[in-house]
Amino acid sequence: MVNHCANPECCKPLHYLREGRVYVFDVTRTVTGTGERTTRRMEHFWLCGACSESYLLEQVEDRTVRITPRTKRVVSATMMPYKAAHPIAS
């Protein structure tokens, strides 16, 4: 069960899902006391609103989850919304 922000530097408690972002990953964990037995299961992670603006969660090759900074997207002139050059007279 998710009860706090997945950012270890934040750890804001989860009270409502009004802000932030929930992630679901298929995670592999090693079970202690059973030798080298591993288990796979779906786990939920939550980044609070402030952290989700700066970071995202991703799953790496060994099926563990890590927090990484978001890259800033450069908006070019071709991606800008269309604006008419002249207003249309009615």
C-alpha cells in the first residue's frame, strides 16, 4: 500500500490522490531466508504534486524502480498552436 511520496528526500504522506502521480510497476524482489528465490508482483508508487513536476519514476533493466529528473522539453515554432495571421472579418 502506498502511504508516502516515492522521493526519498520528500516522503510527504499520502492523504488524497488530488495531486501527484501514481505509477504501477511489475517489480522483482529477492525473498530473504529462502536462498536466492525472487518474487514478482505489481507495486504502486506515488510522487506528490511538487515532486511529480520535477521527477518521474522509471523501471530499469533489473526490474527495480528509480527516480530520475524530468528533462525540459524544448518547444519549437512548429509545435506552437496555430494562430491566424489576420483576424477574420465577419
